[in-house]
Amino acid sequence: MDIERQIRWLWRVNGVLWFLIVSAGLVWIFQNQITESKKLQCWLDGSTLRVASTTDGPYVVTHVAVGSTESEKRWATLPEPIAIVDSRGAEIDLKKLKWRDILGQTASPPIYDQIEVLYVVPEVARMRR
């Protein structure tokens, strides 16, 4: 009788532990998916870089970085930051940018292979009434 009670107790503990592990895993997966969907995405259309998100902003794009290795890395500061406030996004003409290498020296325009957009998600202050 004592052994049967211990076995039932172990089954209950095992069930609770599995429930907690699966629940934590599901929370992590859903949280990760929501975070990924709120990030900006970029793709190349000729020499135009299109930047958008599946959700509305605000996002502020400040730089573009290109290159997969240190010797190929190039970056450019946008002439003016671009505010993205809705899911339509924005376009950046890569030919008009002034490129620099990793040391900050003026560089020739890169080959557009690995493109990254540097942006910030600003905090929003709403007016109180």
C-alpha cells in the first residue's frame, strides 16, 4: 500500500513538472515570435533598399551597413534619419549614400550582399489632457 501511494505521488509530480516545462516552452516560443514580428525587415530592389515592418512604428532608421566580412564591411549614415510610423515603411536610395569602411575612412560603394539597417525604437510620450 505504501509503494502504491509513492507511485501515485511520483506520477502527480511528474505530471506537474511536464506541465510546467511545456508551458514555459510555449510561452518562450510565442514571446519570441511576437518579438520577431515587430522587427524591421529590409530587402533590395535594384539600388533601392526597402524597409518595412508587419506592425506600425514608430521606428527611426539612422544607418545602413553592408558586408559579411570585416574587410568588406561598409556603412553609411543617412543624410536625415527616416521615421517609419506605419507598415508601409520607407525606401532608401543606396547610390546617394556616402560609404565608409570600418575605420571610418571614405570608401567606395559596396557590393550589396549582406545588408543591415540600424534603427531605434523610440519611447513615445503622449500628451496628457
